[in-house]
Amino acid sequence: MQHLRSIHTVSASRYSDRSPDATVLGAEHTESSTASTRTPAQSTSSISTIAPTSITGRKPDGLEFDEFLIMNGKYRGYVAKLMLRGLLARIWPRASWRPPVRLLGGRGAGVAGLGFPAGVMMAAMALCTAFTEFFSLRHPIALAPMGGSAGGALAAAVSNGGGLGLLGGGNGDPGWLARELPIVAEGTDRPWGVGFQSWAIDLGTVERVLEQNPRAVMLSFGDPRAFAGPIRQAGAALILQVTDLEEARQAVDLGADVIVAQGTEGGGHGARRGRSTLPFVPVVVDLAAPTPVLAAGGIADGRGVAAALALGAAGALIGTRFQATAEALADPSVTKAILEGRGEDTERSTVLDIARGSPWPSKYPARTLGHPFLDQWRGREAELAADADARRAYQDGVARGDLPAPVWASEAVDLINDMPSAADLVAALAAQAEDALARAGTR
């Protein structure tokens, strides 16, 4: 029989409105445990007393608990944070890594075999996933590598906040990468990566980026086969975004370390004939198992992150929400449009790509906020493509400021109403997800 050993006093300002006397229940560690070496930046806990609490059942060999933060120090049905590093992976093999639904708790449920009192909410257990374990992250949240706006400062801030920051390498512009890569590389000592549009880059671009030792490279929109080998040989993780099942099968065949399932609600470019996030993600999860899958498309708050986890995803890739952060490389007019935008005003179309002379493949139209040029040319894409004067008029209008540039935005844009720092946003998203899962378990 094992015992919960250490009770820690925690300074947790984000929970101060709920409990002035929050406590952390730690656990007896193996000799390899690194909990005692945690830096102040990682934890504000200090040991205050010892109070053993029995756990029934057999503890898996080598299992290490990280920490349990339980509000009020009493089992009132709410767990603010529960991180069990390695627990799920050790109890349920990765090949079938889907714990029983009862582990998400529910009043009176407890946790079978582990001896936790009834009423303890296990929702936050889901926040320790195969994705967080793979990259050693605190939160199952990744920054979408939005071309242009996901610069080095934003990617570093997301990584410093406990997520995975992905630089928006886009079409591999050498000047942009030369400026932004050092910012992220020097701005964080935590895992970060770079994302590219597969259709728009060459192998040389990827090889130059790999010289900066990113932890991951993400490829989207196009055939990734030419780049998968060099990415793996460099020791970087391969993340592949998919928009349909054919792409998902290819990602599995290529041995992707992480697969991103993008639903059609997402802002920016995506599938013309794709599926919405809710039905698409679990299909990809089933197809790709045991490869971790991230949900993407229409996720802009912690409830969306919680929903992704409930669908079987190991985390969420989030774009539009991070455009409205202090570190984003977004023009103030774009930020203003996002803060004021409404989901019903977004539209997926190729009109603005044709108007600006972008060579994006037509199978990936873009979701943007409303635009006067969209209203003028909707349904007349072939005519616009053949009308050089109309395209020139659009480009001149944008250059003069008479027409707005496209604002890539998801259907969840209504949920965005502030402009926090990216690190604070990562923490807020994780806290909201924990709350959402805990509330769902008590209803």
C-alpha cells in the first residue's frame, strides 16, 4: 500500500476567489523523482506538514505523481489542477490510450482502484496527455503557425507559458525567417517549432530552419513526403496537419509524431470539402491511434480545449485567438476587426486569394471576415481570375488603404474580446478547460 505523503501550501492567485486556503497534495516519489528540484518559476509550493492518506490498489511500478491541487483542502467535488505525469501512459498502454470515461469523474464517482474519495473531480487529469508528455509541456495547447502573424515573440511567449509555440514560417520567406527565427530560439528554453505550407516550400528552406534546432516542424496543405525524412533525421518531431481522411491516412503512413485534425470552422485556409471539427476529430483520433491528435478549427477558449479532449484529442491547436495577443505580428486594424468580429460574418472562399494574386491551391479556400470584394465577386471566381484589371484594382485599393486586407478569422471569433499576453492566455485557456471539465463532471 502506498501513501500520499506531502501536503503543500500553494500560492495560487488565479484561484483566490474560490478558496483562500488551497492545498496541494503531493505523493511519495521514487528515487528518480525530480519534484524536489522544481524551480520557483515552476512552482510556488512549500512543504508545510505531513498527512498520509491511503491509496488502495497496486501502484504501477515506477509511477510518479506530480501534484494534486485540491480546492479548500476538502473534497468538495472540484479539482482545480491535477497532473499525474505518466499515470495514464503506464496504466493504459499507448496503443489503447483512452482511459475509461469514469476517470473524468462526477460527484460520488471517485477513481476506481486508486482510493480517492467520492466527489473528487478528475477532469483536470485530461490535461496531462500524450501530447504534453511527448514535448514535456505543462498544457495541451499549441500555437497555430499562422503565416506572418505567428512571429518569434509570439511563439516564444506561448512556449514560455507552457504550450508549444510554432513559428508561422508560411511559404518560407527567407528574410522573414532570418528575422524571426533568432527571436524564438533566444526567447525561450522550452520546446518550440516552425510551421510551413507544404505546397509553397522547398527542401532547402526546411534544412535551413533545422539548423536552428527546432523541437518540431509542422507541415500543412500539400504533400509532405519530400520533407518528412530530413525532419526526422535532424531529430525534430514531425507534426502533420490534415483536412480530410485521405491526408490523415497519409500522415499515419509517414509516421507523424503528432497529427492535427483541422475542422472547417478554422480561420485562414482549410479544406473546401472538409468536415467540421466536432465529427472530424474523433474519426481522425480513431484512425491515427496511438498517434496523438490535436484538434483545430473554431477553438478560442478553454471550453473548446475541454471539448477537444472529450473528443479524444490530446490537445488543441489554436490560431485566431492568438492573433489578438500582445506579441502577435498583426496590424492594429486586424486586431480591431477580430475583437469586433462575429462568427456569422466569416466566410470560406477563394475570391481574396485570386484578387491578391496568391497561388494558393484552390482546394484550400480561406475563411475570412466579411470583405467588400467578396460581396462583389462571390460566385464569379473564374471571371475574376480572368480579369487582370479587377485584380489590379483590388491590389491598388489595399495599397492605398481604400480596401482592407483579408482578416483570417475562425467561426469562434465572437469569443475574442480582449488582448492579453500570450503566456497569460495559455494559462487562462488551461484553467478554463479544467473548469469546464470539472463542471461537466458534476452535472
